[in-house]
Amino acid sequence: MPHVTIVWFRNDLRLDDQPSLRAAVARGAIVPLFIHAPEEEAPWAPGAASRWWLHGALERFAAALAEKGAPLLIRRGPSLATLLAVAREYGATHVAWNRRYEPAVIGRDTAIKEALKREGLVAESFNGGQLFEPVHVATKEGKPYQVFTPFWRALLARDEPDEPEAAPARILAAQPVGKATKSVSIAALDLLPAIDWGAAMRQRWTPGEAAAALRLDRFLEHLDRYDTDRDRPDHDGTSALSPHLHFGEISPRRVWHAVRAAVGGRPAAQIERGGAETYLRELGWREFATHLLYHFPHTPERPLRSDYERFPWVDDPVGLRAWQRGQTGYPVVDAGMRQLWQTGWMHNRVRMIVASFLVKDLRVSWLTGARWFWDTLVDANLAANTLGWQWAGGCGADAAPYFRIFNPQSQGERFDPDGAYVRTFVPELKDLPAADIHAPGDADTTTLARAGIKLGSTYPAAIVNHAAARVLALAALKTVTAGKEKPDKPRGR
């Protein structure tokens, strides 16, 4: 009698390079199962944009499984009770899943594995989402890394990640051994927003494994320009694979080896500086983020650098609302925040700019920004979100020192020199010449009138003076550092 395995899918909605699925298929029949239990991930249950993506991802994944003759079973949680019930209904002997590394999920999965074993089931988990598991990368002293460069060197010193494995050619679907509860419909999970703000996201994104593979292929066509184009929000220079990676619609191993193949298949450590090396390094940052979250599970809520817990953050609901709505009076900041709201995504360079503006110009806590991104990003990944916001706040691993404060005007002028990005997302400024588009407050009245702009009416005046805000931010920093750090010269970055 063949074994029956429940394959518990979570953020790994693909058939390609799917280790838990391959192990189960090799053993016998499977029950593909998705359990909707967002409350088990509290306090970081998926946000609105993530739920929108999940709806589409589940639709496409269910269709792919159906083509293989193995329909996706969808149930509501709790997860343990659901797994036990499905095991009884299908006579399952094994339960398999791919590991996740969020603190709440680690705690849940550990308890579930122990409970399943007590019930006589074989419970096994696999690495399906990382190049290397975070527990297997450590310093010579056996400690976790807190600086990226030595972490990256340690990764390059290892053997290459395993080659990705193709999707199973055939899948044998298990049949119920008695009466089984029907699958819940995807629509019944109520993942889509009540108010349809997803029109722009539907134009921008197609969830699913097939779309992820297509996006990778298109990115590889201009891989050689990645190192120069990736900082330009006015260019289509990034891979935009982050939501596909987050939902596991493509594996990082598949991406890693595709990039290597594009430059002749050389080992990563031997690839010279350029687009391929830079992109592999970005995959390294993804690994580093998970490494930090795994080893420092308190960081989604508290700074890694504990001295920053006494930083005097400001409660500024008016400024926060202006930031959230893209109405700060700083065009590149506003373009980024509007891109986020409309498309569920923001260019990485602009993420750094808007984060700096919130935590340094407005001195609103990094955690407030992290929460907003969590709800509005389709690629809201707890490890990456935490690393990014603590980097901006100067309070995390390998963080930018708090005293390095981005100047939003000069950042816009440097990375969106013609104003194309701003014109796309802040259309009320579209008729301003490039020389003025990043500083409309400095434009003369004639230029503003010709562009149809009335500051404070058609476009907001700057809600804060950057130079003055910088002085206040540095003064606030002194309450934390008190002689530990000396601010460097103004950089105007």
C-alpha cells in the first residue's frame, strides 16, 4: 500500500524546485493542502497587499495542480487540527512542508511537528526558500553575522547552492478513505479588499509560477545593465522578482543558477563586477535578512541595537498621514509613496529615500514605517522589511549610521535626473522642467504658473524644511549616542 503524504503548502506556491513535493511524490500519493490561518502569524499576519497577491497566487497554483490531476485542498485553520483531520480523512502517513523563519511561524511549526509525531505521523520539513539555511552560516566563533560583507564572503566560500530540480512529471493524488470535508473556495477566504484599489496592481502584476519564470527570463535579457540601472527608478532596471520569491512562486536556487548560466556558468565567487555579480549579491542580502531574523527574532518589534530603544521618536500623525498619502511636498518621496499605494511595490532606491524621510526628517519611528510597508507591499517579507527599516533607522545590523541623512531633493536629482519617475506618479508636476521638478518650492512664480501649479493647492508645499529637520535629527541622536558616535560632515546624499 503506497504511503500518503500531506504536502502543506505555505509561501511556496510552485511545482518547480519544490523539495517537500518531490519527496512526497517519490514516496507515493499526495494531498496538496493549503491552510488559511493568518491569526497564527500574529503580530505580523499578512497585510492587505499580500492578501491580494495570495488570492491570485492560489488561483494559479490550484490550476497548475489540477492539470497534474492533484486538486489543491484548501481549509481554514487552526493548522494542527486541520492537518490531523485531513490525515484521518485521507489515511495519510506523512506530512511534509518547506520551512519558514518568521518567529511566530517557527514556534507554531515546532509545536505542530512534535504533535504530529505523537499522533504517529511522520513529519518532515525541507529548505525550499533559501539558498542556505540560516542555522548553517556562522562566524568562526559559531555566532551569527551582523555585518553583510563578511556574511557574503562566507556564502561565497561555500559550495554553490544545490541545483534546482524540475517539477514532478506526474503526481498521484490521494483519495479520501471515508467522508472528507469539502475544500474551501479561494473566494471564501475573503482575501481581496472590499474597496477595489487593485486596478493598478492588476496592470502591474500577474501572480503565479509561470509569470515568475517569464519575469526572470525578461530580466536576464538586460542583466548586464543591472548594476548601473538598478538605482534608477525612471528605468525598468530591476528584476521585480521580490513578490514571486516571497510567495515561493520561484525558488532562489532557480534564480541563482539562471543568473550564473547567463554569464557562462562560472562559480559566483569568480564572477567579475557587473550586473550578474551585483544581482547575486542582492540575493545574498535576502539571505542575510533571513539570517538576522532567525538569530534575532525580537527585531521585528525592537531594534537590534538596544541603545536605540531610548531614541526620542516623534508622534506626528499629520506628518505621517502626508507621508502615507504622498503629499509631503518632496516630489521623489511623494512619487514613491504613490507608487506603493497604486502598485503595491516601490523601487528599492526610493524605499531608502522615503524611509530616511520618515525616520529622520519627521523623526517618526522606523516601526511605524515598517507597519505601513507591511500592509501595502505585495512583497512584504518580514525579514527584508525588518532589515530595511532598521537600516534606515540606524538601529539594526549593518545599518546606515543615523547621522547619514538622505537629502530628498538631491536624491531625486541624482537618480531621476529628467524627472520621468516623478512625472509618472505625481502627474500634477508633469509640466515642470527637469531643473525644477525635484524642488518646486524653489521654482519662480512664472515657471509654476506655466506648469499650472499653485503650491499649497494643486501640490503641497514642503511639510518640513530638510536642513532644519536634519539639525533636529542630529540633536535627537545625541540622546542615544552620548559620545559613542561623532556625526560626520554633511553629505547631502
